[in-house]
Amino acid sequence: MKLNETMKKRFRSITLVGVVLLLAGLLAAQSPAPAQELALQMDPARSGAEITLPATMHTVHGTFAAKRGTIHFDPASGKADGEIVFDAVSGDTGNSSRDHKMHHDVLESQRYPEIIFRPDHAEGVFTASGTSTLQVHGQFGIHGAEHEITIPVEVSFAGNAWTSKASFQVPYAKWGMKNPSTLFLRVPDSVTVQIHAAGSAAP
């Protein structure tokens, strides 16, 4: 009888240890792996920018082509570097006379052919699988000058593929560019910019 009780106690002890080890294994499996620095390579063919500018009696919409982009991001510290570059010369609103004025009087795109965003830091909860919303701080270069800016960016990962989108205001007049308003055509001093980008990521 005593032998049976001893065996029962040992069995219960072994079973308890097994349960503890099983739970520990499950918790370890569910814990995220340490975040690694990522190199994000943009695919210009799947990326670009759109602008929206309210005007008298209508709203102007335009597009800009992406040229190149590589960003290095450390999720642990939030540090980022690299750049995303858009072709200022490619700006197109669907109206040749309006586009001529935009390129000649506002952007001076022949003189300043690139629009560049250089990130240096990102804040927010990042996930390497799924969608994250980050506040990305950096320098926005346009019309020959750089301006400090923070852009809300939504980025999604699926394996080593990523997509992102962002929407923000560019106060172009405040940044030294000409407001193209005329006596009969009035536009605000800021333009809404929407960026979409896609590419691949590698640790």
C-alpha cells in the first residue's frame, strides 16, 4: 500500500513537471523573435505619389513617379536612414498649361528635378507580420531645400514583401514656392500628398 502511494506521488510530480515544461514551450513559441534591422528596397514600378489641391470650382489631382528608394530600419531603437526619391519632372495633372505653370513657376523642376524624403527615426509599435502605423520623422527635400517633417506611415508586411501608404500636408508656399493663384483661380498654400510604395525586405 505504501509503495502504491509513493508511486502515485512520483507520477503526480512527473505529470506536474511535464505540464510546466509544456506551458513553457508554448510561451516560448508565442514570444516574438528579437527584431532585426531591416533593409527595405522600394520597387519604383509599384510606387508613386499623388497630390490633391482644391481650386476655384474644382479640385486638382496629380501624380508623380517614384525613382528609387532604400531604407534601413532598426525596430528595436526606431532608428532609420536612407531615402525615397520621386521624379519632380514627372508631375502630371492632366492639363498641359497647368503643368507648365507648376513645373516652371512652382516646382522649378528643371532646376530641382528630385523630391526626396530622408527618414531618421520612427515611433510606434512595429510588427514584422501584418500592419503597423508609425510616426516617421525625417527631412523632406523639395525645391532645393530640406524641411523637418513627421509623416504618419502605415506599413504592411507579408513574408519579405512590404507595402506602405502615407498622407500628409506640404505647405509649399511657406517652404518658399510660389502660390499659382490668379485673379480668377484661387488655391490654398498647402497641398495634400499621398504616397504609396511597395518592395522587398531583407534582414
